[in-house]
Amino acid sequence: MVVTAFSCMSNGGCLPTFFSRYPSMPKYPKGGLLSSAEKEEATVVFNVTGMSCSACAAAIEKAIKRLPGIREAAVDVLNNKALVLFHSCFVNSCDESSLIVEWLCGSVAYDDNEDWGLCGDRISREGLAEETIRETIEDVGFQATLIEDETNENLSTQICRIRIIGMTCTSCSTTVEKALQSINGIYKAQVALATEEAQIQFDPRILDHNQIIQKIEDTGFEAVLINAGEDMSKIQLKVEGVRTENSMRILENSLQALPGVHGIDIHQELRKISLSYKPDLTGPRNFINVIESTGSGRFKARIFPSDGNFRESHRHDEINQYYRSFMWSLVFTVPVFLTSMVLMYIPGTKDLLDTKTVNMLTVGEIIRCVLSTPVQFIIGRRFYIGSYKALRHGSANMDVLIALGTNAAYFYSVYSIVRAATSKDFEGTDFFETSSMLISFILLGKFLEVLAKGKTSEAIAKLMDLAPETATLLTLNEEGNVINEEEIDSRLIQKNDVIKIIPGAKVASDGFVLWGQSYVNESMITGESRPVAKRKGDPVIGGTLNENGVLHIQATKVGSESALSQIVRLVESAQMAKAPVQKFADRISKYFVPFVIILSFSTWLAWFLAGKFHGYPQSWIPSSMDSFQLALQFGISVMVIACPCALGLATPTAVMVGTGVGASQGVLIKGGQALESAHKVNCIVFDKTGTLTIGKPLVVNTRLFKNMVLREFYELVAATEVNSEHPIAKAIVEYAKKFREIEEENHIWPEARDFVSITGNGVKANVRNKEIMVGNKNLMLENNIQIPIDAEEILTEVEQMAQTGVLVSIDGEVTGILAVSDPLKPGAREVISILKSMKVKSIMVTGDNWGTAESIAKEVGIDSVIAQAKPDQKAEKVKDLQASGYTVAMVGDGINDSPALVAADVGMAIGAGTDIAIEAADIVLMKSNLEDVITAIDLSRKTFSRIRWNYYWALGYNVLGIPIAAGALFPSTGFRLPPWIAGAAMAASSVSVVCCSLLLKYYKRPKKLDNLEIRGIMVE
């Protein structure tokens, strides 16, 4: 799983890069905007030997990250691997690269437009960068070997998503899934009935998505590609002014010549050009400029008008199709119903309908036959097509049951009227109303079912609607001043564009603030209700709402790379993944339809034989029927009342709604497996740093021993500490900024002269003609500064609270003490208390020392603590708890938590954590709030409760409905279920299951959390 995390990271991350710092900015080299060559990223994996603990991994990471051009570095202690994402140009630009080249051959040639030349052979920038990184690892004291296979392993795996049209029940989805899994080159195939989509992981070297689509269509269903799985952005352009194929060919060649263009599809009749491209190298505005500058300005291009989201447009078409079919069926079925059920009891019309035409054939029978035939064969042809496709591949679905039931009623009725027309004494009864009403009610049920299923995916539709339609593009001069503003379609935004966001407008793209300050409402993405302050350098997420100030942002992630797009993809993938409990329904559906057909035939045969051999009184037979017709009605009722659809929809619809609700609350649940495991959780293992605590040092208390203004005190301290790189020094400087005026954007501290950093003790300098020392007791004692008794007592008290005491002396006299610590997150204590009330055991596992760990555990209310734990020891502790019978959830945020996140039954990653931790987790808490741990568990419990109720209803309906339809109550009560009512009941069962799942949309988190004043923490 950790290796999987690496491979996801090498593709740019399965989650948006924004999650690494809720949200975070990519670590591009400094120096303004990057050229196209500089933007190129590469990934490399090394096997590292000699590591023994997380400290080794940290040392290697730190050394690699010091190299210029390193975007990300991750070291896996357990598997002895290091993965590095880098810009090869910048890694090569360092002095070490030159030394390596000179050492290898003594000569080097470099040109800005060429690769490195090495001893007459060409060496790529990437190759030299890999050598630089390898040398850096070995300089730290470890052996490193490049792993070629893993560096390129992602090239052999691709995931595509395909819409499948025509599936009606679990049997259909199982048929398609089996057909896909039988293809050589497909590693994994998931087919979801509720979303009507397939997600296929395959080897592009063996087959492509067109072959996959063909295989699906061979099983009898229509297939439409949604996403080819390539690491590309796509756009469709409408071109006006093109009159000939030659002109279109010229445009194709012009576009193909652009860097980063991967593929072009021309649709001559629609004047449409579809392009796939790498957004790092080019973008849609470049394409439009090329088209409009070709042909002396004759051609005009714009984004092709979209029909909106494909899933929603297809769902809308499907709803309209079922609605039209149902309305047309009513046109024919209502007269059939009236002539057979109502008008027969009205004097006058009864005589008219009973009028004989040919022998015993009546007018009423002719009318019913004529009207029911279009319903059976034209409006109901979908059931014949579905049955044929299913039977052709050796399976049976709901369509088979409907087709058999309606055909039995219809063709018996045809036999009856043919016999009446050819006989002078035959008096039979037709069942034309049974077949036509049955089809009408089933169409009504499917219409209501599709309508309800559409509402289960509303969460995704709402996320997609967050992106604004237009954006204001700014053009800047070399000094950074705005020289032009232009309103453009937001889909035309390219990387590194500068966008203006006015108050009340949505942020058009992921990026960071170049200018301005404001508050941004991010609740629609993260669920965080309070607006977040934004100023220069802060990251922003596309789709969020700017509240008051004007912002200029630089776009970093556009199109399919944006946080919004990737959240949508994650939720869609979660809805594709089957919960283990779904296997129960799949097993039943495999045998359900054949069992019902046998049961239906047995019911007919039993009643027919009982009637023929006088097994029941003749008085039981209605006056309008004989024993054969009575038995036929029982058999048809059994066939059409049985409903495998409700069983198939019980789990996926609830999972769809549950994951959607979770996304709206800032809890991303990665599928049914995570939901099913989370509802069983009775033990949670918490990491300390960044999970229970904020994750960085903060000044939590200040004590002064002299009368002076706190602002003046911190001016002197910050001026001294600003020159230090120590984390505590940075925390002090950051705290000191709070005493400055809010309007002061650039903090300029007083000049510090004669600055000296004493390793392990502190710093000293002269500020405003005063000698300032900031550090520990040793620093004071070495400089003969007496520490007052009061200060000693405060230091002891601070250390007992697992805090760091920092002494400050001014002109040789201790003036104050600063207490610095990594404080608990707001509400952590209350969350642990609520978990106890939910009968969930809490344990803290940390790599920190025992003193700090026990102090934090005591403060938060956790009894069980494990300290000084390495990453593999965290994972072992999780396994020990599982062996003891616990269902374990692990909550963490760092790379060192990844092994434990994978080992746990449910891994929960804090949204402000690293990409690898997020990838290894099953649930992502986007707000970084511990209260969302409770929300995740509670939501999973509510979702699974809903799934249970769905199964109770679906199974209970069939267990009770089939015997009643078979006539179990008829001997004692005389009650029998007509086939058309049985069909209506069958349709209602599916609708009721979907509606039951939809009730999850009204989920509210536990009331206990409403009393907590908890807000998200964004780590700067």
C-alpha cells in the first residue's frame, strides 16, 4: 500500500496537492514564473539501504529537499525506498551537478536548448539529476540504487471510466464485470449498478479503451467513454469559417505542432476539434490563438457548447424516456382497463362489448387485443431486448421475468380469442389487461426509480456547479503592474495566469494570492463554516467564495488537476467501490431469477393439477375463469412480484448518498469498504503531532519580570530571533507579529547587530543599543546572568506541562519567560470524551519522548500511551489491537503514519497532512478537525443502519410477497393477487429502497458536537 501511495504521488497525487497543507502550494523553485522546460517534472525511486529508524528517513528527506528544484521527497523506512519528484533543470543547475560531470569525464558542454553532453554521449537532464540525488543520499551515509522498473511502472497501468447504458439489476452488472475481468490486460474491473458506470484498471500496452468498450457492447449494453485515464486535460473547440476538409487538416497540423498536444480528433460535420494536452506546457487560449491566426483571420474558435455533466444529461434523458414510455402506455392501457374492469359492469356498454362478431369472439376482446399489442411489442420492446441480451450471455435478469410474465398473459389471451373466433361454444377469458397494465406499472416504477436514483448523486452535481462560468484575466507588465483586464470563460484559464477575484465572486482556479487580502468562505469545499483570512502568499481553492476584499491570484492547478475536480473524482470512485456486504446481494441475484422462474412454473403446475384432480372445491374458481386460468394467474403473479432490483440497489444507493453527504461535511470517504469498516470501529489510535496537537510550536504564555509594554518587549525579542532558522525562533517571530498593526503587511524589525547563534543554547544580538539574549538556562549561566527564583519556579512549572521555557534577558537582566509548546487542537479533550461515551477506546501512539507524550495524554484524557514509537512499531501496535479483537481506526497526518494507516481497519488522514498519508488513508478529514473523526464514525453507522433497513425491506418483501402471489392466503381468505397488482408491488419495492437511502440526505452530525466551539486550523 505504501508503494501504491508512491505511485499515486508520482502521478501528481490521487488527491489534490492542496491537501498537503490544507491547501498547500507546490514547491517550485523561486524566481518567478517557470519556462516550459523548467516546468517539466520527473519522478525517481531509489532503494536505500542502511536506514534503521524514522530519524534516518528524516535526514535523507532533509538532504534531498535542500537541492534546488525538488518538489517533494518521501522516504519509506519499512520498504527501504525513497521517492523524489523534481524539476530536472534546477537540480542540474547546482554546483554539485557540475562537479559530478567533471569527475566522470573532465569535459562538459551545455546549451540552453540542448541536453548535457557527456564524453561525446548524450545524457539527459533527468539522468544527471538522478545521479545528483543519489550522490546526495550517499553523502548522508546511506547506499542508494535507482529502481528503473518502479520509476516507470505507472506507464503500464491506466484507469478509465465508462458509462454503461441499459443495466437494470445486479445480474446485468455482474455479467458485464465478469466479461471485463476475462479480458487479458485488465487488472481490475468494477461495475456499479447505481451509478451505471464501470471503472477499469488495465495495461495500455495490451489493449485500449476502444477494445474495452467493444467488449461491453458485445455483452448487449451501450457503452460511452467518460474518462480515458490518461494524465491529460481535454477540451473541445467549435471552429467557424471552415469550409473544406483541407482547411480542417491545416488546422489539425498547426495544433499538432504545439508542445504538449497529445491527441486531436476532428469532427468535420460538427466543425468540432477535440484536443488532449498537457496543461504544464500549453492551454486552450493557445489553441484558439493558433486557429484564429491561421487562414488570415478567417477562422474563429470558441469552446464547444456543452450539454453539461454527462452523467446528469444522461440521467435527464433516461427520465424523459421512461416518462414518455409510461405516458404512451397509459394511452393504450387505460382503455384496456376500462373495457375489462369498469365498462363491463355498466348496462348498455356491457351489451355492446359482449356483442359477438365471429363465432364467440366479442367486440371487447378485439378492442383489448388491438390496444394491448402496441404496449406489449412496441412500448415493451425494451424488456425483450434486455432479455435477449441477458440470455445470450447465459444470465437472467429482471427483464427475463417481465418478458416471461407478460408473454404468458398476452399469448394465452391471443390463444383464447383465436379459439373463440374458431369455435361456436368456447367461452374463454382473456388477460390482455394483465400484460398491458403490468408493463405500465413497471414503466412507472422505473421512472420513479430513475428519478430517485438521480437525487442520490446530487452531491457530485453540486460540487461541479461550484466552478464559476467566467473569470477576469489580468495582464501584468515586468514591474508587476496591471496593464489589462479581460473577462474570459473560466475553462480558458491556464497555469500561471493571474486572475482577479472581486468581493462576492467565486475563486476561478486553485492558486495563491499575489496581491490583496480578504476572507474566503471555503465551506462548500472543506465544510469549514468560518471564513478563512487570505493575504499575499496564501493558497486559495477554486470554487470557494471571496467575501470582502479584492484578490489577485496566480493559477497553479487548472481543469482536471484542480482540487475541486479531484474531490469529485474521489467521490465518484468511492461510489464505484462495492462494500463487502454487497457481495451478499450479488450471490443471491446469481440464483434469484432462475429460482423465481422454477417457482413460478411450479406454482402454476401445482394449482393446475390440484384443479384438474379436484384437489380444492370448485367454488374457489371465479365464475369468469377455469382452473387452468386461475393457475396461470398465480404463476404470472409469482413471476412478476419477485424483485432482484431492490436487493441490488440496497447497498450502492446508500453508499452513494452517504459518501456525498460526507463530502459536503468535509469528510471524504473512499468507498463502501471504508464505510463498512468504520461503523464497526471500537478503538481509535491517535498520532500526537499534527493530529491531537496543532503540529508546530506556538508561544502559549508570556511572563514579564519588569514593567514594560509587551509590544516593545516582543519588538526586541523578534528582532533578535528573526535571524535564526530554529523552529522555536520562527514561532516567537510569528507570535510577535500579532502585536503589530493589522495593516502592516511587511514586518520590518529593528536592526540587530553583532548577531550570534549559540548552537543548543540560543541567540544574542544588540538591538536599539541593548544587549538581548534569548535562549535556555545554559545561555544565561554561561553569560553570568543570574536567574531569579521566580523565574526558576516558572521554568519548572512550564517543563512539567511539557512546554519549552525560553528566557529573555535585556542588558544582563532576565526580563521575561516565554512558554512554547505544540498545543492541543481546540476541542481535542471534548472529542476524546465523546468517543468514550460512544464506547470507543482511544490510544495515543507517538514518536515523541515519554514525558511529553504522557503530559499530552493526561491533558486530553487518554489513558493508554505508547511513546518513542517508530513507524513500523505504530503499525505493529495496530496489528496487536486487531489481534485482541478490536476494529481499529488510525488517525494520523505524517509520512511516518502511513504504515499504521494502511495496517488499520480504517485509516483516517488529517487534511493538513502529507499527500502520502492521505493516499494511504480510507477517510480524509479535510478540515483537520478532530470532531470529524466522530462525524465519520457516526455517518458510517447511520449509513449502514440504512443499508440494513434496505435489506430487511428487500428480503422481507420477497419472502412475504412471493407466497401471497402464489396463493398462500387464497384457501383461507379467498384473497388472490392479480398479476398487474403484483407488478405494481414489484416496481414499488425498488422505489422504496432508493427513497429509504435518500433519507440519508437529511443526516445531521451528533448533537454533542454542536456544543463544541471548534474551528479548523490552517497550518501556515
